Amino acid sequence: MSNVCAVCGKHPGFGNNVSHSHKKTGRVFKPNIIKTKVEYNGKIQNINICAKCLKSGKVKKVV
């Protein structure tokens, strides 16, 4: 499953874990992606959407 939001385009970001001794190792910051059925662009479809777009009301969830 893709880690990109279909509405806002949010995708994984990259950064570092920093230990107490200040050693840095790579890590990935993943968005909270949910595959759900929503009404988007006047159609009912299953899309990958981040929780922020779902909570803010940018799309309407179909029950």
C-alpha cells in the first residue's frame, strides 16, 4: 500500500534518530494513512487518505 495521501499528497519524511551520545541513524516519519471508502470529486471510491484530511472534513466518509 502506498504511503501517500490522495487528497493532500502527504508522504513519508526522512530524518535521524539521535542518541544520548549524539550518534545519528536514519529513520522514516510515516504519515497516518488509512484506506477507506469516501466521497471524493463527486464519486464514491476507495482511496488512501491521511487521518488529518479525514478529521478536517476535506472528504466525506461513506458509511
